[in-house]
Amino acid sequence: MKRHLLSAADLDRDDALLVLDTAEEMRQLADRPIKKLPALRGRTVVNLFFEDSTRTRISFEAAAKRLSADVINFSAKGSSVSKGESLKDTALTLEAMGADGVVIRHSGSGAPHRLANSGWIRGCVINAGDGTHEHPTQALLDAFTMRRHLGELDGRRVTIVGDVLHSRVARSNVLLLATLGAQVTLVAPPTLLPVGVETWPCETSYELDGPLPKSDAVMMLRVQQERMNAAFFPTQREYSRRYGLDARRMGTLPGHAIVMHPGPMNRGMEISATVADSARSVIVEQVANGVSVRMAVLYLLLGGSEPALSAIGEPAVATASAPESVPA
Amino acid sequence: MTPASNPNPSTWDPLNRRPVDRQPGDHHRARGQDPATTRSVLDRADVGRALTRIAHEILERNKGPADLLLLGIPSRGVPLARRLAARIADVESAVPVGALDVTMYRDDLRLRPARPLEPTDIPAGGIDDQVVVLVDDVLYSGRTIRAALDAIGDLGRPRAVQLAVLVDRGHRELPIRADFVGKNLPTSQLEIVRVHLDEVDGDDAVLIESPAVASGAGGRSERDTR
């Protein structure tokens, strides 16, 4: 049976560590003269991007190509989607082309889940960000980056700051980091914390200066103007003052702590240029690690006769179909 | 497939005769299976002597340790390569030693679930213009070595590649031979050759397991490798 990577919660601890260990091996490839492995020769990976993306699409494309897969890039702009083609018809087209793996980014939360469980396609589905829901490979690359700097993540403290409400990165990170044993604190103005955040496996705070001195890693989230249809904070200047990471705040971090950002950054808004370019910033490294982690995910899902990741896909199906006892 | 699930060896799909080595846990899974009889072919002292001889042969063939580089194939080739390197260092001077995982180059990658990768560790100087000695525990079908040669091709261009194995059990499926052999071990394909090393298994030995009833009921174990 085909499996998918739809949510960071699909990965149990063993699976997550397997991805991170595999990524560690994949990372060596970057130092070699021939950056190519034959593992996915003859497999076709489709990058299905309904939403703009630079680093994620390029990262998945590089990862698939380094594993010798054939890559088909599809972006909604300039495709039949702009003529009104539905997700289903697009999926059926891809199936007819023989896609072994589909990497999907969509503005609708749950679109990858629909694609994976509809029966439209037989390939593996990898969620590359759906709406404000999840972005599991970003969480994996963040965990990978933290592990390289901090060692195993058990008991480590990670502070995630900013627009949690609109952030699929924050949700996936909270779930994965909890699986890996880290303690996560979300920091945001009350308006930018989602309803039900108290059920997440993390702590929350409305102010930034308290958690910083105890943090091993600080992750700044982008303020997602394009998803904001209301006034979530009075002014950008006030947000920046209260929740932005500047040189003074960075000074209160422990000596070993790292500063992360999933990109793209709004310099001067959630993170100052001084911090973004400082020695503590691992933001550029996150991008490089993204390729290794995505290679690991693609290899483990598509490299053999069946995926090596045991739990992937199934639990999400179970929860989604739970209300079936309710008559329609 | 477990031995019991395939009662008639004559009907086996040829695909199942492919090497299926290097599965973590395989080695231990079949250990202590009751229908098999196990006999020891090499003991600790034999393994030690074989490695000492191979180390000398490598030096002799290459006229010293200059430009030599040992690459062990995980899992048991790696400790063997380290031991050979230590012996070479005792006799002459130190040679670089590393590990080369060939999982992604295997020709049976698609036939089984995706496998975890083993560490690859190429010494800092790289392999260009070096004499690479591949080290593995058992030479069987030759498919692992073919995969290793492909992997080496992506890493650089060595001056020469040689092969050292602790045990050559025959049954080659590809035109590949070893340059240095600890012990030639004529076997039946029904038998399983197990190499135990201190670093992995806590003892040094080479064992042959034979199915209890040679012609049928026992069947082949999944790990009937190389």
C-alpha cells in the first residue's frame, strides 16, 4: 500500500529519527564532485505547486534530481488551473502521466490529504505546505538543523515567535519537536495564536523577553500579510518592538543558542538585519539542509518496493473518517 | 520470506536468489533457528591469521602502503577494513581507512522495502589516483561489489580498485573476483555463511548453517547472501 507524508504527526519517534539519520547521510553528497545518487532512477516526481514558493519548490526539485528521479514542475500560474481546472482533474492528469510521487503545495488546508485519500492517484503524496495547516518537511529540516547544532533534542527548549495563527511551519514544528522530546514555547500576541492552541503539546506566552534566556533555539516566523484579512496588531512598528528579534534581545540568549527563520524574511519586521546576518543565524544553512531532508523523505517513500516509514499516512485517514457514524 | 513459507526450493522465483544482505537485524533474526545445524569454519585465531596474511598480501602486491586506501562495506566490512589498516600500520605505516555504503546502488533496491542507509565515510583526501582496496566479509553473488564499483565511480577515479574478502563462498552471478581472500569456502546455496566479528557480534568466527533436511523442509533463509 502506498503511503504519504501529510502531517508531522504521521511520524513516530523512530520514523522521525530515521529521516534525520538518512538526511545526515544525504548531506555528505553536497561535498562530492558528482552530486548524484541512483536511488530513484526511473521514478517520476511531480512538483504540484498551487501557491507561490521559491525555496521549497527548488529544494524538492534539487532533492529529486540528486536522487536521479525525473522531475515535472507544475505551477498553477500558466497552467490549466487558471482556466478553472479542478484539483481532481489535475490529479487525474498526473496519474495518467505515471507520477510515482506528488509533492503538493496548496493554499487550501487539507488539499494534500484529499489528494492522498481520494483514490485519484496511486503515487505517494508529500505535503509541501497546505494553507495554514502543515508543512512537515520544513519541520524535519528545522529539527535536522537544530540536531546538528545542539545534539539530540530531548529536553531542549525551542521558542517559536510570531504569526502562529497563519503558520503551518509552527504547527508542524510543534508536533515534530514534541515527538522528538523538545519543549516548545509559542510566543505571539493573543490575536495571532490559533483557537485550541492549549491542546497543542507546547507552552504559550504573550511576551518574548521571558523565554529567551532559557532557549536553545529561537525560530522567528514571518508575518503573513497575504493571509491577514483583519487587524491583528495595531502597527508594524509596535509588533516589531514587542515580538521582533533585535540585537539586544539576541544578547539575552544563552551562548550556544541558534536563531532560525523558515523564510522568506521580512527584515526589520520580525527579525532585524543585524540578527539575520549574525553568526548565530543558521537561516542559510536551513535552506541547504532542506535539500538533504527532502532527499531522505523521497528516498524512504519512493526508494524501495514500499516505504520505509511505517506509520505514515494511516493515522490521518483514521481521524478524518471518524465522523462517518454521523448520518449525512 | 521465512524458510518455512517456501517448502519447495525448486519453484523459487529467481528474483529471490538475489543477494539480500545488509539488512540490519537479518543476521540475528535467523540466529538460533532450530532446524539448522551450525558448524564453525574459522575460529578467532583463524580469523586473526587470515587478516594478518591479507594485510601482508596487500602490501606485497602494492609494494608498500603508498597511495593505499581501505574502504569497508557496511556493516562487517568496516571493522574488517579497520583491522587490516591496523595490521598494515604495524608492519609499515598508517593508511587511510573509510566506509562505503552501497545501498542506493544495489540492483535489488526496488525489490524490497526502502532500507535505511549505513554510514559512508570517505577519508579527507578523496579517492582520486589512490589504490582503493574494498573490504567485505563474504563474497557470494558479486552484486554487492558491482554496486560498490558504481558507487566508487561517483566518488572519483581511483588508480586501481582491489577487493579483499574474509570468505569467498563461490556462486558468482557476475564476472567479479577477489584479489585477497581469507578463506575459500565451497558451499551449497542452501547453506548460510555467517561472519561474526567482535565489533558487531561480540565474537570472532565464521559459521556455516545448513538446513536440517537438506533437500526440502528447511528451505533457504532469506539471508543467503552474496
